[in-house]
Amino acid sequence: MATSPPPYSPYPQHPSHPSYPSYPSYPPDPAGDGLRHPRWWQRRWVRYGALGTLLALSGLVILALVREQTGTEGFLVGLGLAVLPVPLLIGAFRWLDRVQPGPWRNVLFAFAWGACAAALIAIVANSFATRWIATATADPSSADRLGATVIAPVVEESAKAAAVLLVFLFRRRDFTGIVDGVVIAGVTATGFAFTENILYLGTAFGTDQLTGDSGIASVTAATFFVRIVMSPFAHPLFTVLTGIGFGIAALSGERQRARRVLVPLAGLLLAMSMHAFWNGSSTFGQYGFFAVYGMFMVPAFGLLAWLAIWTRQRELRSVREELPAYVYAGWLGAAEPFVLGSMRARQMAREYAAYHFGKAAGRAVAEYEGYATTLALLRRRGQQGRAGADFVVRERELLTELWSRRELVRPALEYAARTAAPGGWPGYGGYAPPAYGAPGWYGAAVPYPSYNPYRS
């Protein structure tokens, strides 16, 4: 028999208690009725249509430009080789985003922006600036070197950062922290590198056609080894610094306006600097490229990969620490904070639901996990005083989404709890939330152990 949701009071503390959380309420509608109609340019289909048209036109133009420079055969060869690292990079970023998966539409937009709009801006701006410098200085070699080490990093990183900025501004609910910034920035850069690799590999193939070279000694093979095998992560590595800046801004409070502006700018400047250093490595002598690659790029990649994974683990810890409040209020099952705080247990729950109840049930469990994670991170921001003015409204929306799926996902979550930790944990089974002020009350000693049996 269906049960009604508990009263909307997810906090077990009494309002008079000093630790009772205080969050801003949603501001009232100035019009009084909340029924203000958006103007035609504010409608969603207009914005989506304009953005889709812009990206489509950019894609057609960039396709024509690349094909003009490489030829049809070179374009096809470049396309076939450049696409190889794309699934691996996209898969890596989606794996990183599994704790709180962002919608696919954001990923598709980021990739399309990088491959079409950002690539078009870079080709046009870089060519114009290099030609202007060559004309002004009458020194084409210096113009090419300056274009590669100064102009290209500024133009390309700015064009890629525009995608991160757009998601940050217009998809704010999907952009909640560092991992989101890393994923959007990395996917955007993956799309940009994809188009750039088509151009470089197609041009190299055209050169080999003229010289008659083939095999390992060909320019195509050398270009493939450097750009696809050795450094497919180069562009994502640069732009991820910008994404981290926006991620830190997303974690900042609304009153920290200077931080929300300066940190993304600092990340963009770091991305430009690293890009310039990488492009200039060819001027550092015969082995300059390999020295920069081994002593700078690989350690930087390792450090940023560690930061991203550490941030993901911190999100899981937030899930385990914040969701017990909703268990006490009756919104969640007793074991759910620990199941939802473990990637292994979450996967078990999805597989169990899909196997026993169908793929739709598996998707419902995945959605439940995503909403619960968003709820935990929202509450964590509230505890830190960084919640937005719509905290209460957003929290109610997330709780409603969880409650509507509870009957379908509860068996899968209970199965994951029993399977991932056969020994159980204190309180699982005959669990009942303690009364206000009683031992184990959430404001006093939480009955959950510090040891997490579902640790990933």
C-alpha cells in the first residue's frame, strides 16, 4: 500500500536547538502570482534552436575549411585516425562523473562546441593574427613562432572556456563543483582536439602523397604517434584548469563575488600558460619536446587526475555524511546513505534492478542515485553557508523525485546493502530513528560507525 511522504521537515533537530540549520527561504515572486510569461526570445525552444543553428553552421564551415586544406582523401584519413582517442577520453570523463552524472545534453553541447564553434574561432583568429604579424614584421618565421606560442594559446583556450562559461551560467543546477567543471572542460577540449587532429593528420597525409613516403617513416605516422598516442590528453589537460576554476566558483557562496570571478580567470590564465609552454617546447632544442613531455606534462596530468579522483571520493563521503539526516526524517531507508556512498554498492543496485525488473528499473535506480547525491551535496553547501536562495525549493524538488521512485528502487538498494556488507552495520534491520534528545539523536551522537563497509 502506498504511503504518503513524511512531513516536509528533513531536519530532526528541534527549531529551538542551536544547531538547527538555518537556510534562506525562496524569495517571493514580485508579481505576486508567479505566472509571468517569458518573452519570445526567452523561450527554451528559441534558445535551443538558436544554439543548435549556430553549432550546425559552425560545423559546416569548419568542415569546408578543413577539407579545403587537406583534400577529400586527406580529410577522410585524418577523420578515421582522429576519432580513435575520442571514445576513450569521453568514457574517462563520464567515469569520473558517475557519482553525480550530468545530463548527456551538456556533454553533447560541450563536444559540439569544441569541435565546431571553438575550432572555427581558432582557425580564423589564428590565421588572421599570424598573417597580420608576418605583414607587419616582414618575418614569416617569427610570425609562425609567435602565433604558436602566444596567439594560439590565448585564442584557443578562450574559445574553449566559452563552453564552460555557458554551462556555468545557463545550466547552473548541473554545475555544482570541481568534477562538473573538469568534465565539461575536458569534453570541450576533446572535441576541439578531434577537429584539430583531422587537420594535422590530413595535412600530413597530403605531404606524404607528394613525397611518396609511407609506413613508419612517413609524416602521417609521426604525427599520429605524437598527437594520438603520446599526447591525446594535451588539450583536455590545459582546459581542465579552466574547468577547475569554474568548479571552485560553483562551490563559493553567492556573496563571494570576487572569488567567483577571479578564480575562473586564474584557471584560464594557467591554461593559456601551460598551452604556451607546451607549444614552445619545440623551440627548446632537439630534445626539448620530450623533456617538457616527461618532466612537465606527465606529472601535471598525474596531479590533475589525482585531484579529480580525490574530489570524486570526497563527494561520496559527503553522501555518507549528509543523507542520514533524511533517514531520521523518514525520507530514506536506514542503509541508503552507505549504499549510495559506495560506487560498488550503487552498481550492484542498478544491476539487480535491471536484471529482475527490467532496464527501466535500472534507469530508475540510476536516477535515484543521482538525485540522492545532488541532495547530499546541496545539504553540504547549506551546512557550509553556501546555499543559494532557492535552497528550500530545490531540496523539496529532490525529495519529491526520490519519494516518487522509492517503491521501485528500495528492493535493489536493500539487496546491495546485504550483498556489499554481509555482516551488516549496527542498527540495520530493526532500525528506528531515535526521539529528540535521546541517545543517538542526530544532533548528538550519530549511531552510524565511522567504518564504512561499502567503501569503494
